[in-house]
Amino acid sequence: MPDPTPPGPATASAPSHATTTPIRILLADDHALVRRGVRLILDREPDLEVVAEAGDGAEAIEAARSQEIDLAVLDIAMPRLTGLQAARELAALRPGLRILMLTMHDNEQYLFQALKAGACGYVLKSVADRDLVAACRAAMRNEPFLYPGAVTALIRAYLDRVRHGEENPDQLLTPREEEVLKLVAEGHSSKEIAEILFISVKTVHRHRANLLHKLGLHDRLELTRYAIRAGLVEP
């Protein structure tokens, strides 16, 4: 006599995310069309939901302060605060937050800075439709996600350092000084910088003085030129 019990594989094979709360995502990019396209990729997945958007790094930090999010997807090149600067701030503000960098730059320097800033993944915009969803899920499993070329870059850089007996030099500027430098170069006043970074005007003045002293510079114009050479702002 046949077993009346229905077979179980159909139930067992159902996606594990079907009954769980979607991953709450903050999406930051200074181009509205890019945000719209990325949002379409993410929101069509049942386990992913974009709950907040930001047009720059400072807005991303504001959103993280006011909303519950699980994952931040940040563009690297943004005004006020870059994605790299925002990643450092977010990692300090919300230690449990997962961070992915979404960028058009297939660039070793940006890759290394992103990992140092606390990002757990680096996704190229050119293949976002292929890689971004998998990267989001990997991030929430606390697993790194790097495109194949990034893995090659990491190995090559490590082998080069070993071959030449070199170590990465410590940054001349602290992360906070770098943030102040970028904002100064973008023409923000001390009061505006204080509001963006949630620090006092007096602290902004101290950071500016430290920047001038460390870099051997004399005024805002020279700071701006240095920021352009360092890639913090576009010429």
C-alpha cells in the first residue's frame, strides 16, 4: 500500500529566507539614476529590502543614526564624505553593521582602503546585476566578497611586499583629519564641517591647524591642492 504521507523535498528545498525578515539595506550613491537601478536589483529579492537612501557619505551616516539597518551599500566617490570615509564612521557608529563598497573603480588602492575602512565586500558597478545580491547575502553571513580580479590584486600586492621587504607605511593623516581636509577643500566653512562631522567648531580649527603643520602647508588653497593630489576631491 502506498505511503499516504506527501513527500518532503519540496518543503525542504524552500529558500531559507522565505520566512525571515528581509535584510534592511542603506543605499548611498550621489547619482539618483544609479540608486534607482541598484534598488531595482535589490528589491526584487524577497530577502533584501532597501529601507533608506543617501546622496552622499554624510547623509548615509545620518540615515544610520535614525534608522535600523543591517547592511550599508556605499559608492566610493561621493561629495562631502566619500564612501571610504563614511565606512569608517559607520563602522565606529554601528559595530555590527555590514558594509559593502559598490564602485566603478577596479582599483587596487581603493580596494585596500575599503577593506581597511571596515568593508567586507567590494563590488563593481559594471557587474552589479550579477554580483551584488550574492555579495549582500555573503556579508550577512559574515563572509568576505571580492570580485576575481580583486583576489588577484591582493595576492600580487602581498607578494610584492614580501619580495621587496616592504610594509605599507602608516597614514600620515588620521581618518578624522582626512575628513576635515576633504570638507575644507570642498569649500565648507568651519561651522558646516562641525555640523557634518558632529564635532565642535573649536575641534575643526584644531584639526585644520594639525593638517597645516603635518603637511607643511600654509592656507586653504594649499590644502585644496593637496586634497586633489591625494584623490579626496576632483579637480
